[in-house]
Amino acid sequence: MILGWRKECPRTLATSLRVSAALHPRRLGDTSPETQLSSPAPCVARFRVPRFPCLKVTRPVIPPKTIYRMSVYLRCLQRLKQNQIQTVSSEALASAAGVKSTQLRKDLTYFGQFGTRGLGYDVEQLSKMISDLLGTNRLQPVVLVGVGHLGTALLSYRGFEQEGFEIIAAFDVEPDRERDRPLKTPVYPPERLGRIIRDRGVKMAILTVPAAAAQEIANQLVDHGISGILNFSPAMLSIPDTVMVKNVNLAIELENLSYFVQQ
């Protein structure tokens, strides 16, 4: 069972203060087992050990919200590493992530046992484990389709590499059109989409095309082996259940904000 710090001795109090300051910069203080059979009788009975079929190990079914929170935990851990904090309690990490400590511990049990009683979590170890589980311990290739204003802005953002993602190629019906700013990422015509995806082993794509073209492009991406799509188009895509789609609709997000600001 994963437990956070129950008590803090004076020696760990200073560390706790440093953790709180790092997380809340505006607040201070803040061998397979063998069965041995024996018998007093002179005779030795022979037992037949039953043979069990090999079981295929599958990944556990994890709720999408848990996966999202794991990304939040990872960013909190990265801030701790930047401040040279080596250990953190479940209470401090949960507070920085905006969740309860019981929720944090429950989320981590999906992936195994983490933490040490009385010490908390090793920041470096937990950060590496979450990165491995999320697949961000190395640069993952991503393609972008639709180099309009939004696509150009995303291509100009250099923070993806720091998070473990690299947009290796972009595609547009007008690849040679002059754009507002110079782009380091090469822009290709749609005809080269399948070959580049196959040759580079790409599994994720960003879709920033108009709604009228979104479904057709999504079908092509799925046919070429893409299994994850970040969809900025306002169209709702109809794709196989084996493909994960995350829809980002800025207008819907603003509508939600509009409701709350009018209260």
C-alpha cells in the first residue's frame, strides 16, 4: 500500500519547507516459490504438479482522467527536480497537482507500487517511471496536417520537444505558399503523407484543417497507420474504436468560460 508521510521529524522539516516552496512559489511553508512436502510415514507419495496455460500479460484498463492526471503529476515532479528536491510526500505532490492525496495514491496503484513509508516518493525515480509509462522518455515523431494560421502557430512552438514530441513533417494542399513566418519543419503535399508516416514510424497526428476536409484526412491518417489524432477541427470525426482522438475546440472552451463569468 502506498503511504505518504505520516510524521515529520525535525530533520525532514526543512526538506518539507523546500518542497512546499518549490511547488507553491508564492507561499512559504507551503525464484519461483517451492512447496516442500514432508510426511512422517516411510513412504513418499508422488504428486503431479498441474500445468497451467501461459497467460498473456495485457496492459490494465486505465481511465482517461487518470492518464491526464499522470501528466499533471509529471510536470509537478519536473518542477521539483529543477529546484533540486529529491523526495516529496503524497500530500505535497497531490496539493501541487490540485487533487487529494488519496486520489494520487489510487492513480499510482494502476502502474505499481511507489513510495517508501516515512520518506515519500523519490522525485527522480517517480518522474522516470511516469515518463516511461506515458512514452515521453524519448522524442516521439508527430505529423501535422493543415498549415493555415493555427497550423503555422503550432509549428512555430518549440516547446513540444521539451515534452517529448517532435513534429517531423507538415502537410498542406499548398506546401509552397508563402506564410507569415519562416518554418523549420518541412511542409509536403498530401501525396507524401503515407510514405513519411510509414518510413518514420509515426503513430500520432495533429489535424488543423477546415471542418469540410477533416473526415477525409482522418480516414487517410487511419489507413496509413496513425493511432492517435489531436483534432483541432470543429468537425466530429467518425473513426474506428482502435484509434484515440482528442478534440480541441477552442470555441466550446470559451463558451464554458462564458457561462461561469456571467454568474
